[in-house]
Amino acid sequence: MNRQLAAGLAATAAGLASFVALGAAGALRHPQAAVAHTRPAEFLAIGGSLGLVTVGVLVALFAYVEPRT
């Protein structure tokens, strides 16, 4: 397996796992309730996990693209 593909899949899996863990911990709330009850660290963790999923998917997709020479 290509190293870039493996890195993309690992980043995607890590992001999804952290997002699921945040959901299980109750950090994911409705936007109206989130303002009053969510700490800044939780917002950062949610954004970081979604960012990790995005980067992982992009890296995995770019593993299939041939570079132009």
C-alpha cells in the first residue's frame, strides 16, 4: 500500500474516532445549546477532528492522482 494512502486513511480514521468519542462524551450539541454549554476546548477538539477527517480524505484521494511531469 502506498505510504500516502496509508497516511490519509490513518488520519481519516483518527479524525472519525475522535469525533465519535466527542459524541459519546456529550460534547456534540445542538447549536443553540452549544453556545451556552460548550467550552472553547471542546469547540477546538470538534474542529480539529473534522479538520483531520478532511485532510485525511484529501491525502487519500491525492494518493490516486498521478503527478504531472
